[in-house]
Amino acid sequence: MNLHAVSLPQLQPSPGNLVALCVLPSFTAEQPLLLALNTDAELWKIELLTGMTRQLATIQLPEWEPDHPVQLIVSPCGRFAGISNRFGKYAIIIELASGTTILTLERGEYHYDKSTYPLAFIRQNDQLLLAHGTDWNRLELTALLPEMKPLSTRTIPNPQGESDAEKAHYLDYFHGKLHSSPNGTFLAETGWVWAPVGVTLVWNNNAWLANVWESEDGTSLDSVWQPLIDWDLPMVWLNDELLAIWGKLDEDLLDEEDWGEEGTQSVIMIYNAKLRTRHTVITGVPEFQTRTDLPDVFVHPQAQLAASSDGKLFAWGRAVPLQVWNLSTQQTEHQQLDHSIQPDLYHAETDLFLKIGADSIQAWRYE
């Protein structure tokens, strides 16, 4: 088994120099769709198999840096997109049909450039929710559909307050990239705390709807894995309950008897959010790169995890060729030797690995 190149047509008309891609839900569309952002701050819709493109909007993101890493996400219903520089202070939410910016978001000044802007769409039955950062240690929950309204209004805790009530719910933790489970029940992230070290958290979104403090100290909040060398770790939900996380413990902060079955090597830990237990640990996993050559960009994991519908787990990144595991056995199935293949995205619907090219998208399929 290996990666085989798949020929895709040139993009027409050219969407320019692209900096980010994500899957755009197609539903009744005949073609698998992508959403792309270019260096001119233009959003484009791309028909993957025909190469036909259409410009949807020109974004207005404060302090936009097209040469810095970009976060581009789409709501499960395909109606909205969220955009930020990965380490930016601001984010925006765009309604794709009209190209209108419906929300401009800000997460404060304090060390905002050290982690990914917290931003995630959450599907809850007939509701579409948005989780987003408003400060280094604070997340908000906002309903977008059927109507826009805040859902987590609360008083900001004062850690220097004199009373226990003033100090209650204070979270000493820097939020990072958010990952919603497919059915919207759980939210996961790896943020950081002072040392600095990474800490992976998971909580229940239904509990958050009932308790505005759930992301601070709710009963469903579970510290899954810590202390970790890095944060904003590569993660992927395998289904509605199982979460795969690629990382490594910080051995300098743990006694050897506390290392756990993963030891201090790079592993992929699979966590069961419903049972709040570890499901399994995959060992023999390469370490990802964190160094960056971009000026004014903080070191960060440059790697990805993805899962196929037929039970394959994929891992790859800068200087890490594609690794493949069979999830039913947790055994290595394949290690790609070609370091030059560095996809930007795995498109599960077509089972293709995609990379931005000049007026084209390169594609490979694992067979």
C-alpha cells in the first residue's frame, strides 16, 4: 500500500495564491466542495473534481497577516465560515451566501500570540452554536441559529478579590484550538499553563448550555492528559466519543512512576469522552516539528491527524512522512518514506490528501 498521485484539473478561474483550505459541506451538490482563502483576503468556493471556482467574499479581518498561519473553519451546515490568523488577536464569522461578516471577535492582549484562536462551530439538534475566545482564559458560547444570541453571559472572576465568591470560577489556563465532536456533544482542546506546559481538556456542550461556568470548572470538565511538552496538539475525533491526540509528556515535570503507559515518548493517545477514560495508547509515533522560520510566529506543532471512514488513522507533518495505523488493531499499516509529500488537508469524502499548488490542487490517495 502506498500514496498514489491523483490528477485533478486546473482551477478555473484562478483563485490566486491560496493560503488555507477546508472542506465545504456539499449535501445536495454533485461535486465535493472546498472553501479556500487567498493572500488577497478573498474567499473562494472550489469544485474539487471539476476545478471550477467562484469567489464568495472579500474578508475584512483586523490585523490580517496572509503570510502567517491561517485558521479557516466551516460550520457543519455549510452556512458560515470562521477565519483568523492562527495566532491572531481577532477572528470573524462570515455568512457565505451573502459574504457578510456577522461577527468580529477579539480575545484580548495577554499572550494571544502563543496559541491558536479558540474558535469552533457546534451542531446541537436544530441549533448552531459558536464557541469562541474573548480573553486568554475565557470562552463564550453564542447561538447563531435559529437566532443569534449569547448563551454564556457571566461576571468575570477577580482572582485578587477578597471574597471566595469573587475568586470562584477563575481559570488559570490559556485556551487554544477547539475541536468539536461530530455530533456536537463534546469540545476538546490543548491549551497551556505557566511553566509553560500543555494541558488537554474535554467537556460536555450540553452541560455548558446548562451551566455558563462549564468551561471553567464544570462537572463534565476533564483534564485528559498533562503535563505535555506542547499545546495546540494535533487532534481528531474518530467518532462521537473517541478522540485521538498526538503528543508527548514533559518528563522533567513528572516522576518516573507517574509516566503512565506512554512513558515519555511521542504517542497517540485515544480518549473515550463518554466514559472519561483512556481507550488506548499507540506507541512508536514520530515526533512532530515545532520550529518555524516565520518571523514573529511562535513555535507550534506543524502536524496533522485525520481518520478515514474505514478505520484508518493518518498522521503527518513537517519532516514527518505519512504514517498509517489500523484502528481496529492499533498496528502500523504504512510509513511513507517520501518527505516531499506534505498535504494541507485530508478530504474524507473523496479519501484524498490535498495540497495547495499554483492554480491547481495536488492530490494523493492512500491505496
